[in-house]
Amino acid sequence: MLNGHEISLQLNELKKERLDVIPEDSEALEKIWKKEVKILTQNKEATYDFISNHALMEDLENITEIIDDLCEKINERKLIDLLYEAEEKWHKNFKMIIHDYGEPLIKE
């Protein structure tokens, strides 16, 4: 069964791909974002484990880029709560992004 550590490994492979993408190449970035969403939505519990126990600050920064797609597909308040907790853990100011782009998509 998929777990947070395995998600971390999969996302690390995408980080390597991302290094080869120039920021102006929106098509290549979009492909990577779609892969990230696919990885993070294949198993909610594994994603929650990843965010709680395995995500690094860089992972959270990447999640903020896909938060709207992620929230639409997972659509659980728990996702938002875990992102807020991770934001506090890393002392990063993602609250506005989570609030503005993630919360409105949760329909629970």
C-alpha cells in the first residue's frame, strides 16, 4: 500500500525533472504539475502521511502551486488543516495561499 514515504520518493523524481525546466516553459511546468497532482491524489491517507511526516519546505512550496487542483480532487477539510499545520512547522507564510486558493474548493 502506498504511504507518505513513497509519495516523497515519487515527488523527488519530479523535482529532478523540474530542474531541467526553465521557468518560462509553462507547458513543461504544467506537465510536472499534473504529475504532482496525480501522485498526491492517488491515496488520500498516504498524502496526509506525506504532508504530516515527510514533506519538506520545498515540497510545501510546490504544493502551493497546485493547491487548487489538489483541493478539488481530495476535497476534504483534513487536507487544509494539515497544510496549515505544515505551514506552521516550517514557519513559512502560506496561510494566504491556502486560505484563498484551497479553502474555497472544499465542499464538506
